[in-house]
Amino acid sequence: MAGRVEGKVAFITGAARGQGRAHALRLAREGADIIAIDICKQIDTIDIAMSTPDDLAETVRLVEATGRRIHAVEGDVRDHAALKAVVDEGVRRFGRLDIVVANAGVASSGDLLDAMDERHWRDMIDVNLTGAWLTTKVAIPHLIAGGRGGSIVLTSSVGGLRSYEHIGHYVTAKHGVVGLMRTLAMELGRHNIRVNTVHPTQANTPIAINDAIFRLFRPDLENPTVDDFAVASQTMHLLPTPWVEPEDVANAVLFLSSDEGRFITGVTLPIDAGALQK
């Protein structure tokens, strides 16, 4: 039986670990070849450990184990030339581009907005919003040239549809991703290219499961643990879970990228365990 994206090619940013790796594996298992990029180094203003070259190498190994092809490079989504080079080379190797998943993003705790350091603000906006725009900018010409339509999925967040204190830079960037999506959906509909956002709540990835986030959620404790974080995180959800798995988000990306979602565009899709209802 053919996979749900059999014979298609997907470009995924932030693919070294977490949600990006889950997207690469889910799409590969359903028949897609993968073009992948990840920064694989630390950004100074981010207080959460970021991906490594070994993480990206593991994504390559796992995708190849599915029998699909992957072209993966280390690169920064803030770098237009790096993004263009990986997409152009991937299309040269695989012959087409059908799916774009602008997933790369960073998270960090911070001050209230009136006290926030300017570098923290700029890095967050540059990676999470400008990086998403640049990802689409280098991919759209290939989608249009293919003449087959396509799907673009941008990773936003529950924080792209509501606000939270101490992460105003993140909330602003993720709201901006929604505006980017809605504009692209209007501009690209005539080419049968669909554009949507996914909005996860806390996910079981290194961006959420780390000491900095534990302290953000449990400022009442000196050294909060993952179990302490789980208690606080659970209170945000209607369903009985403190977080979703990256595969839960990947399932939504697959749906939006497959023919099952062929008439869905301009949609903000929460994978949030009911967080937006509270």
C-alpha cells in the first residue's frame, strides 16, 4: 500500500531532534524523501541546550532506515543563502518539492517585556518569525515551478493564539507566524499551495523538558523537577496529560500535508490537549 505522501519531497527546518525529527520520520515512513536543516549549535541568548551535529546525524540515520532518502545540512534559518542552498541542492537531487515544514524555533524564559534585553528579543524574532519567512521564501519558487500545488506548515504554538508572561518575545514571534501563514495562504491559493499553522502545547522535547522551563513553571520551588513541572503543566490542559508527544504534532503535519487535507488552508490547528479552552 502506498504511503500518504508517497513519492513527494519535504523540506523540514529544525530537523535534528524533537518535533522536527518526528516530522521527518513520519513523512518518510509515509513515502516522502526529506530535505533537512538544523543549526546544530548554541545561540548565546538561549538558555536551553540546542541541537548538535550528532542529533542531526541521528535523524539522517533514522530516515535512511525507513528506506527513504535525505539531504541534511547544518545551517541557520536566519541565513537566507544557507536555506536557499540546501533547498536548491535537495530539489536537484530529488527532482521536486511538495511539502515545507517551517519548524525551526527556539524558546527561552525572560523578563517582563519592559525589562527584556534587546538581544533576547531580536534573536527570538529572528529565529522564530524571520526564519519561518525565509524558509518559505526559498521554497515557494520550487513549489510553484513544480505545478503540482503543495503544502506549507508553519510551527506556531499555543502561545501564538494567547499570551503568557515572561515569554513575550516568544508569544510575539508565534503570533507573527499566524499572520505570515494567513498572508501566504491568500497569496499562494491560486497555485493550489495550501498554508496552515500547527499550535502545540508543551511537547515532550528538549525545548520543554529542561531546568529553565521547570523554573519558569514552578517559581515557587528552588530546584523543581520534571515531576513538579508536570503538575503545573497539567493544570493548563483539559485532557489528562502534562504534555503532548512530538509524534502527535507530526500526525497533524502529515494530515495537513497529505491529500486528506487538500482543501484545508489558512487554518490554525491546535494540538493542545484543550489548553486554549481554559
